[in-house]
Amino acid sequence: MPNLKTLLVIKCPKLRSLPQHMHNLLPSLRELSLWDCPELESFPEGGLPSKLEELRIRRCKKLLIGNRMQWGLPTLTSLKFLRVDFEGCEQVVDSFPDEGLLPTTLGSLYINCISKLDGKGFTQLTSLEWLSISNSPELRCLPDEELPTSLSHLDIDHCPLLEQRCQRETGEDWPKIAHIKTIQISSTIM
């Protein structure tokens, strides 16, 4: 399928792996969504297609708690959008994103159900403009490391502990985000 641009893999409870050499089989793939594939353990040998622009991972527990550094995302220089949903494995995943995990070209990052953010994982994201963090009641604070200066939009939703710390001028984490042009906390736009 050399012309396939979008692939959704949904509710495949027994799927353990994606096709080997997927990068050669689907050279035109731009969007990949992996939802509800709890047995999926890793990305294929040879990596994902190089033209991939959008990647969504939701409820793929083994993939999310496994060695994420083997995902090979830094080589995906076309990847602009990443959504990672840790629902069901919040207590197992220490933090996200790991240092060196994501490509520097990433423009939008959506993180759902996480308990800790790894600041070192954000330092190389020099193209990141949009960061959304949602449904993370255990997330206590933003990382100590500075968020990328390229960040122009921050969305925090259903993260009560973090929401308190990010309140305009009074929150402990406000100095970390004051430079961001648009900040939306739950239903409040700042």
C-alpha cells in the first residue's frame, strides 16, 4: 500500500507488533493512530515511515510502559503532532517525555493521564508551540527545567494540583509559564 496516508489501528487486543519494515511498506504514511492495543509491545524493526507527521497512542499499555527510547522518534523529522494517552498505566510510568525521546521538529504535544513531566525531555523541543496536559490528577508541578521558549500555547485541563500551581501571578509554577502567549487552564483563558 505505497499510497496509504492514514492508518488507524483500533481495538486489536491481540496485536503484538506492527509489520516489520513498515517504513518500506507504507512510505507515504502521514498519520498513524494506535488505540486500545494493550499487547502491542514495540514499533517495527526499521522504525516508522519517515514521512509520518501525526502519531496518536492511546491505551497501548505494553508499548507505553516498555522501552520508549526504542520507538525511534528522533529520526522522524516530519513528525509535528504527538498525542500520548497513558490511561491505565499512570501508576507504572515514572515520567514523560524521556530525554532524547522526541524529535526537535515536534510542534504539538498532547499528554493525557501522566503523573510526572520530565523537564530534560522538553529541553531539545525547540519547535514546540503547543503543549496540552489533561486528565492528570496526580501531576503536582511543571518540571524545574525551563519549557521551550518556542511554546506559545499551553492547555492544562483536569489537572487540579497543577492548575493551582499555574494560577496567574500567584501560583508557584507561574514564573515557569509567564512567557507563554496563550495559557488555558480548564475553562479559563489567561
